[in-house]
Amino acid sequence: MCHALLQDPNFFRLLLRIDEELACEVHAGRCECGGVLHRANYPRKPRGCLNEVRAEFESRFSFCCADCRKRKTSTSVRFLGRRIYLGLAVVLGSARHAGQNPAAARVCTTLDVPVRTLQRWRRWWSELFALTPLWQASGARFMPPVDSELFPTGLLERFAGDAAEQLMRLLVFLSPLTVTTVTLPEGR
């Protein structure tokens, strides 16, 4: 099941590679003022991360303009905004906690997540996620509609593939939420 991915260093390395590619796309561009972008990563102290890959997860890829000094941060599949837990921990912890089953206790123990934090994540999924610009713009693309009471599990199940592919695709889908300005592709 998905919680096994929390112990898989290869899955963590896959997320790192995806973030590196997203960062390269941002770095290849220029600042809005036309200036060159220089690397200016944010330090992070990620929770929910395997010890063997922790060093690779201790910074969030970001850039700073050489002229106007404005920061430009790439989207991320590793981090879910400013949360200290990794995005996969938030998704899996919330999905497992939703059912109040023994697997929820196992995820709490594995991630060392306090129950109050899991409850806060569940509130975010059930009350605030549906109000995000990302879901407002993309939610109608899921047919039949995803029941907001079943977030994130109901959303995770809509992505094709095995558990690792589903989780990776969901994290890519959520990546626009990891930066302050959400830009969504034009859709039909």
C-alpha cells in the first residue's frame, strides 16, 4: 500500500528528480524584469523524510534575480507549501487518518505526527482544499466528481497506475499549491 512508500528511498529520489526538473525550467527563464536568475535555495528541516535522503531534502529550490532581487521559487512535489512535513506525508497521513483505522496509527508512528496535526490536515482537506484556485479551476475535470468528504483518498484513487504512480501524479497535480501565485494552464 501507499504507506510503504514512506520507507522507499527510491520514491524519495524520484520526487527529488522531479523537483530538480521543475527548478531547471524556472532557472532557464528570466525574471520579469529581464534579469538573470541565481540559485538562492531556502533551507528546510523536513519532517516525514527518510534519514538516508534527508540531506537532499534540506533545501527548497528557489532563485533570486541579479537585478531586482525578487525571488522566484519553482513548484515542488516534495514540499506542500510552507508545511514542515513533506507533501507525501500530508497526503498519506490525511488519507490514512480519514478512515480512523489501525493504518492511521501506523502512519502516525512512522511519521512521528501528532494526532492534532493529522486532524489539522484533515480539516484543510475537508474545508479549505476545495476552495483553492487549483481545485476551483481543475475539479470539474474529474468525472464523476470527487466527493470532497473523501479528499485526499478519493482524489488519489483517480490517478492511474500503481500506488507509487498514483501518489506521484497527485503530488504533481498539487504542485501549483506550493508557490504563492497559482498559474493554471488554459483548459477546454
